Amino acid sequence: GDERMLRSTLHRRHVIQIGTILHFVAKRYIF
């Protein structure tokens, strides 16, 4: 149970990190 919860947390953090990077890249190239 704990392993699944930990993996879900890490996955969510990874997705947020990718979203932040994409946001900065888009901001730099679009504006």
C-alpha cells in the first residue's frame, strides 16, 4: 500500500515538473 502511494506521489511530482518546464519553454518562445 505504501509503495503504491509513494509511486503515485513521485509520478505526480514528475508531471508537475514537466508541466513547469513546458510552461517556461512556451513562455520563452511564444512571447
